[in-house]
Amino acid sequence: MPKLIFPIAKIGVLFSLATGAAVALCIDVLNTHDIKLARQLYQFLNPLDILLGDRAFCTYADLVTIKKINCDAVFRKHQARKTSMRKGKIIGECDKLVTWYKPKICPKGLSKDEFDALPQTITVREIYYYIVIPSFRTERVSLITSLLDKTTYSTLEIVGLYGKRWDVELDLRHLKTTLGMDILRCKTPSMVRKEIYAYLLAYNLLRSLMWSAGNTYDTPPLRLSLQGTRHHLNNFIPQLLAVSSTKIQRIYRTLLKVIAHKVVPDRPGRSEPRVRKRRPKAYPLMTKPRHELQNQLQTA
């Protein structure tokens, strides 16, 4: 009997913290580890970039790789590494320099040559702080960064920088929910890839409009509404297509002005209950091929 198969892929996206735009994309099979996806994205980093990432990316080899391409990283400390402020060089309150040693066993995902090329030790900076906001699951956060100069990169600046890492979750939500990429319509892998890239093109188009509107009318681009920008663009498209080339610039500036007035209020520390508003439909899950279910209906 044929099995019912739903192909699932894992997607890794690199977002710009300054603009919110999607910089790079990689697609792999479902059981691919997040680290493997991240290593495919390192090639798109530019020198002096700072990469923000969750604890899954905080590994010895990846910190070395990022430094080799003249970039820096701020990661949350992996839970497997024990935190102890008694070791290391104290350079500030809740801030120290520590020495990490090369793993004794080659980690998965690295070849023997790559493992042998790793230095025996690296120096990283460890910062920890407490979150006292009610309803937050995490109370203590430990950060690992390659930004070692405390004079140039203060403790508060790094903590504030990592606090913006949550923006990537909002960017992904915009892709999946606001633009509707949570359900793809194509059937073949090649067409699914094209569909994903089409969503990213539309997403970056909206981000570019938000950037232009914010800079033109002195409004922070990241405080503008992406959903509002989408609605305004849809309303202006017929006018942009109908007018002559001499009038299109005036309509475009009007579009930017309308977008700039759709400012989202700043709500730091906002928390919402983890519940679903819409009730799921009371139909059973599809566990058989469609033609078998149709035959059951005909013979019932």
C-alpha cells in the first residue's frame, strides 16, 4: 500500500539587523542540524559583520571560523558549558575573559582536516545578566562573544545588542504569517524553491519600501508596519501602473509618505500568553492517500 508522504525541508535565513531584509537563504533536508545550515550562510557575511545567534551556534569551531573571515559573533552560551565566574580574567561586573580549549574529540559536522586545523585555545568574552521581567521563562542569560575590547564594546551595549536577536523571530513570523509562506502550494522540490525565493523577493521589496520611507520622512524604518506597508503597496499598484513615467515619481513619494505614518509603538518587555485564538476544525487528520479516501466515500 503506498504511503502518504509530506516532504519537509529545513530552511536557514540570514537577516540584516539594521534593515530587517533577508540577506541569504539555504535549504536542506529536515534532519539537518542548525549548525550545518549556519555554516552554509557564513559565506555571505562581510568583513567586520557581527553575527547574532542562539545557543545552538555557540561552538568552538564556529567561533574560530567566524574570526577567520574577519567577523565577530555574539551567541548565547550553550547549556552544556557550565558557568563559573571564578575562572577567567574579570574585566567588569558580570564580564570576564575566559580561555576555551580545543575539544578532545572531533565534533560531528567537521572533517578530520578541519578539526586538526583548529587552534588549541581561543579567548572569548563571557557576560551574564538576569532578566527580571515577569512571565519570562529565562531568568539568567550567559553570552559568549569574540568582541574582547571592553572599551570599544561595553557590557551594556553587548547585552542590548543580543536583546535584538529576537527580531529575527519577528522577521520569520512576517514571512510565514504576514506573507503566508507557512503553506506552500507547489508540488515539486524545484518549484517549491522558486516559491520560497518569490516570497523572499516580496519580503525584501516591502523592507526596501520601509527603509526608503523611514529615511525620507525621518522615521526609524524598523518601527514601520510591514503589514501596513503591504496594504498600502497593494492599493497604490493600480495607480503606479496607470500613470505616465513623469507622474510615477510623485505617486511613489506619496506612497512613501503614507507608509511612514504607519508607525508601530515601542513596547519593550511585552509578553503575550502562548495560546491560540482560532479553534482548530474538528476533522480528522489525513492519514491515507486522497484516492483511497475517495474510494471509501464511494463504497460507504
